[in-house]
Amino acid sequence: MNDKAIRSIVVAGGGSAGWMAAAALSVALQGTGCQIVLVESEEIGTVGVGEATIPPIQAFNQVLGIDEAAFVRATQGTFKLGIEFVNWWRQGHRYFHPFGRYGDDFGMTPFHQQWLRARAHGDRTPLGAYSLTEAASFLNRFDKPPNDPRSVFATYSYAYHFDAGLYARFLRAHSEARGVTRVEGKIASVEQHGETGFVEALVLADGRRVEGEFFLDCTGFRALLIGETLGVPYDDWTRWLPCDRAIAVPSAKLDAISPYTRSTAHQSGWQWRIPLQHRTGNGHVYCSSFIEDDEAERVLLANLDSAQTGDPRRLRFTTGQRQKAWSHNVVTLGLASGFLEPLESTSLHLVQSGLTKLLSWFPDRDFDPAVAAEYNRQVAREYEAVRDFLVLHYNATDRDDSPFWRACRAMAVPDSLAAKTEMFRTNGRLLEREKDLFHEASWLAVMLGQGISPESYDTLTAAIPATEAAAVLTGMRTVIARTAQAMPGHGDFIQRHCRATPGEIS
Ligand SMILES: Cc1cc2nc3c(=O)[nH]c(=O)nc-3n(C[C@H](O)[C@H](O)[C@H](O)COP(=O)(O)OP(=O)(O)OC[C@H]3O[C@@H](n4cnc5c(N)ncnc54)[C@H](O)[C@@H]3O)c2cc1C
């Protein structure tokens, strides 16, 4: 072992972020002799509403050596192919943000430019006809893609819906089996070095001390180490992402389990519907300046697709980001590091992505400030990219039927988003920046879905004769429609491969 290697890590907090961190570290540091301890308090509990994810979570599970079917079974999980947005652009309008990509690029020009060209010449085929995940979603179909880069499945991608509480339990079992020690107790104070300010130990309410060399703050909105102890400020992004409260409630499972999340815009926010095997997760995310809590709860309960099965839970948050994710010998992950609201299910991904970066910038006991600075730069850039994508949904709307939507339309968006939108509006080009989590297809789906229509298209599309391009487009959508039809039903797939067995943890 390098004589400067970190010998002990303390993870403060055992929500999804804490257990994701413990699980990843237990794998990455296997055989190094580094001790990993996680401290959590059952009395305080977790937020535990993160139920929808995005495709990179597959890679996370693979790195951890998690068997997919066992994971889906243990978390009452279902598969997710995208998000349906209802009433976002206009009341009564719907569009789909599919995972994966649309069609296939034509030589040097992106696929969507040929689609724009065909549209300019009168072809009214919607872009979604070229997405296998969108086609499968509306047929309630799901299948695992074969590992064949020439197959139409090469354009297909999926994620999961799951019960967040069961996910943390699953990761806990996984971590403990790999040597992570769990300490139950309430952190009462944090001890720091008198001169450097580095954190030295967590002191629990019963007087026990948990010492470490490196600390991960996963204490959720409390941010006990990074905020309360080290005083790293929080940047408030409410001016761009105005929703600040949510009410979550479970309802009965749906007869047909759809392989997608539904997000329905209301007068002062939006409602999620997430189908799990044993229940449906629902929640109303809203802005407290425009609607009272009781009214928000009434709206939520009036818009359930199945019978309510539990009590509503109220949550408060401030959208934004911790100014530094890494300070001294503390790195923060999860809600302690920021929250951008759940519209595109990005929170658990940001935990995963923070961990990936941390492992590639893993410190030794010198804690080189340049390493922390680079980590902070990369994390900040990623949060900003996600923020811009979310703001697009709120700002690019035709809705003017409530004060909330009028305020969203009138907001001054970040310059980075304004530039991206303007470029797309003019010629259909999509600017991709470093650390963009969402790629071309996602921006395309949401820009078009929110009513932004390019005025022209790439002139290089003319390199392929229009009749030839039209024939290729027809071929693509025919293959996609046929492939989606041939896929098994989502419910049947789950029944056959990963039906939940309550209580099973592997
Ligand atoms: C309304 C809403 C909907 C969401 N939906 C999604 C979604 O669909 N997809 C998604 O990816 N994410 C979603 N999220 C985010 C997701 O829930 C969180 O990112 C994720 O659960 C990580 O939370 P966490 O572990 O940081 O915090 P928490 O779950 O709050 O966990 C904090 C931990 O710290 C412990 N702790 C705190 N203080 C102390 C103390 N003094 N002593 C000891 N222990 C302490 C707690 O006991 C707990 O174990 C949503 C969030 C909200 C608010």
C-alpha cells in the first residue's frame, strides 16, 4: 500500500446516496485494507422517494457486480424506457422523451437533420416513429437488447423504476457482505482539527466517536459536514427551478405496468406517476408561492390513476447546488450536495456520477487541493448542464393559463441554455458541451416537445437525394414498428424474469 493511502473512510448517512457510496467504495477499495464505516440513524430516516432512474445506472450496477434480475426482484422494480410529458407545452398536448436515440445517422449528417428536411417537404411523420423505445413504450412492451451493434436495438436503452427504500436495503446487504461496517446512531457533533479544520471524527448522541481520514457527507438536506460544519454555501437556483415542495403518495399497482414514467403538468407544478410491481408511486412537485400545501394535496389525490394506499408525505426543498462538493477532507454526495428536482430523474445519477469522478480523482492523505478543485469544477459543470435541461421544460411552454406558467415563460434563462435554444431554433443544430449528461436525442425530444421548431436544416442533407432519403426513413420506421410489435409485454417480461419476491435480498 502507498504509505499515503487513505486507511479509513466514514460515510455519514444511509439514504440512497450513502449506500451507493458504500457499495461503490467497497468494490473499488477491495483488498487495499481501507476500512469503510457508514453511520446512519433510523430515527431520522431517509427521503426515500427516488424511484425513477436513467440508463447509466445499468453500468453502475454492473461495476458493483449486481445481478439485474435479483436487483429488480428485490426492489419491486420495473423497466423504464423514457418519460411521457402531458400538458407541458399546451394543455392536452403530450410528448415522449425516449431513452436511446432516434433512427440512424445518414453518413455525415445527424439523423434528425434528414427528418427535418423531410418535414420541410411535407412529411408529417412524428420523430417518435423513429425511436424503438418510444414505439415499445406505447405498446407496453419491453425486452432486453441483444448485444449486436448492427441490430435496431443498438438505438435502444433502458433504466429502472424501483422502491428507493428497498434499493438502499439492497445496497446495504451488498456493502455489508463486502466488509462495510454499519453504525446505528445519531450524529450529535463533528470534531475538526484545530488548525486545518479537517474533520477528524463524528460524535454520536450516546458519546461514541467514529474517527476517519476521509469523510463522505451523505446526510441529505441537513448537510451536517459540508454545510453545518465546514460552512460551504449553497447556491439557490429557485429563480430557474421554482418548485420547492413535493407531496408523495402511493396508490394501487396498475393493471398494465407501463415501461415509462408519466409527468403531468398542473397549474402550479407537475405530478409524477411511477409504476412499480407492488404499487404505483405518485407525487406532486409544486411551487409554494403559487399554491397552498392542502390544495396541492387535493390536486394530487384527485389525479391518481388507482386507489390511494398510503398517507401522503410532504417534503420541502430548495433547488440548487453546494458551491463546492469537496472541501477539506469531506466530499458530499446526494441531497447534501444539491437538488435539481426530480423532473428528469437525475438525482441518483448525480450520486453515481460523483462517485465515478471521485474514484478517478481519489485522494491520498495529502489531500492535494488541485485534485479537489478539479473535482469541484467537473461536478459544478455537470449540475449546470442538468439544470439547463430542466429549465427548458419550464420555460419553453405556451401555457399562460396560471400565474405559475406565466412566471416560468417570463423567466430569464441561463445564458448557456439561451444559446443552445437559439441555435436549435435557427437551424436545428444541437450544441453539446463538456459533461452534458443528456445527449442530442434527449434535447431534441424536449425541444420539439416543448414547441421549439427549427426554421431550417443542415444543407449537407442534400448530399443524399430526397427520394433515397425518404426510402431510408420509411425502412427505418418500418423496422422499428415491427420490432416493437414483436417484443414481449412489459408485465410478461417481468413475470418471466424478475417477479418480485418480497423480502429477498441478495
Ligand atoms: C420529491 C422528491 C422526488 C425524488 N425523485 C427522485 C427520482 O425519481 N429519481 C432520483 O434519482 N432521485 C429522486 N429524488 C432524489 C433522491 O430521493 C435522493 O437523491 C436520494 O434519495 C439520495 O438522498 P440522500 O441519501 O442524499 O438523502 P436522505 O435519503 O435524506 O438520507 C440521509 C441520510 O442521512 C442520515 N442522517 C441525517 N442526519 C443524521 C444525523 N444527525 N445522524 C445520523 N444520520 C443522519 C439519515 O438517517 C439518512 O440515512 C427525489 C427527491 C425528492 C425530494
